[in-house]
Amino acid sequence: MGLTYENSRNVTIEIKVTKKGYEDQVKRYNVRQALDQQEISGFFELIPKDTSAE
């Protein structure tokens, strides 16, 4: 039971960024890879929503 190195490849960490007026963005990280690298890092470039259709 619980998280182990052996079952960590079956677990995903999901980070979602939301900001009013911008597209939502999601990044997913595999826990096994995060354990091997000993870090999780990412970059989100905010993309304005296309409001011309409204």
C-alpha cells in the first residue's frame, strides 16, 4: 500500500494554471521521472483567450 518507487510510474502529478482572460494550461509529470530527477519544473507561457468570437 502507498507510493513506492516500483509503483511510482503509475502515478501522475497534474498542475493546472488558470487566469481570467487567458487559456487554461495543464502540465502532467510522471512521479517516477520526478523521483529520478529529484525535481519537477515547468514553464507556462500565458496565452490570451480569443475574445473576438464573443
